[in-house]
Amino acid sequence: MSNGSFVGRTYSLYGEGNNSDAYYHQLRIASDECLTHAGSIEDLISFVRKLSKNKWSLKRIASATANATIESYLVHQLCMELSPFTVSAADHLRELRFSERFDRTLSTSVEQLHLYMLEIELQNRINSKSFRDCDTKLAFLPHCLRDLTTNCQSAKRGEDHVCKGCSTVCNLKAVSKALRRHGIQPYIWMTANLRVLLKRLSTEGKHPGILGIACVPELVSGMRMCVKARVPVVGIPLDANRCARWWGEFYYNTVNLRELEKLLGAETLKQVARWQPHQDDFDGLD
């Protein structure tokens, strides 16, 4: 079972541990193994997208004995490497109400989750440099990372809401500070329409890079939208899906800051050390 203090509705990147470091280690191993069976990373991403569309076909592949097909290899290899992080998915699927079974996000299968995790990792490998090289970089963060014990003081500014640093223990504040240090404008995703935003920026001749943080199914959806719009996109999944959409209420949530720093190009241990808050990082946001 997942760490009892940090369960997700369908996944928890903590697994049996106290953080998500082991997940990223296993994901890289799984990704490297899968790439040995693909012509290129681009070919593998394209194949993974197609394979993840049909959950019923995936279920049949998963229940059958592994064979020599690439489909079977991917499904079984990912299950072997990533199943410790998706142990709650089966119970969630069994408990879905009839109407919820038609919600593609809520009804994401275990096999789809594993393929989505692989897709996020592969997209990050392809896009990390082009994202960092963009003159304008925007990040969209989920409001479920906020400090749930206080009244969030974020306010609308520019494309969406921005963190004003009102809590010293807020994960939104920690992530926003890290992003600003790398020249990325962070927004709390409350009202922005990503599809409309990308179209408008393209019309204005602007070509930004986009960073997303969300639960695994929603992060994949947003990243695919950016890829279709030819926008350099990278993403970090929330450590578990713990928001009201999944549970009916919000629970404390985290994202791996060390992995975020690595994705943004931090190269030293000092750069990836745990962030310490300073109010001057948020000066001018009142």
C-alpha cells in the first residue's frame, strides 16, 4: 500500500516512502528500458499516445501473458516498474458511480496511468532545453498546492492569479519562488483557458514555453495541447491526486521540488537544496 499519510485517489508517487524520489528513479529506469525497443524517443511518444487511447485493449494486454509485441512489452514493463505508485487505482475504478465512468479523467485506468507517466518523462527529455531557451516562459500551477489552513491571498494579475506569499508553509509559494528564480512567470490556474491563451499568443507573434503542474491525467492532456500548438512544454506531476475532483474535498498536496529544479537546469546540490522562504521574493505583488 501507499504511504498511509499521503494517499492519492488513483496514484501516489510516494509509494511506500516519505517522498517521491524513488518514483522518479524507477520512472527513468522504465523509460530507458522502453527506449531500447523504440526507433527514437519521438517514435515512442507517438506510439504511447496511440496505445493509451483504448483502455479496454490495454486491459486485455495486461491480463494476457507477456509476449514479443511492443504493446505487450510496454504494458508489462511499466506495470512491473510503476505499479507500487498506483496501488489505489483499482479500488477507485470499482467505486466509480455510473455517471463517473463516462468521465475520461476520473475513469483513467491503471495501464493508462503508467503510459501517461512515461509520456510526461519522454516529453520532458525532448523539450527541456527548448523550454529553457524560450524568451518568455509561463507556468500554470494547481491551486490545490496552497496552504489549506489559511485564506489564500492570491490575486488576478496578467494571465491568471499569482501567489502573494501570504503563508510561510505554502507549497504554491515555494514553487512560485523557484520558478521566478529561473525566469519563469508562475500563475495559479484559476480562470485561464490554455487553448485560447496559446492561440492569442500565437496571433501576437509570441512563442512562449509552458510548464505545467497537475495530476497525471490532466497534465498529459495539457501537455498534448501544447505539443499540438507547437509550444515547448514540460511538466511535473503532483505527488498524488488529492483535490476535490477526486475526493470531494481538498487534501494537502506536494510536488517534488528537487525534480522541478533538475528540469529547469539546476546543476549543483546547492541549487536543488530545499527552498527557504524570503518575503522579498514576493515584493511588488500586493
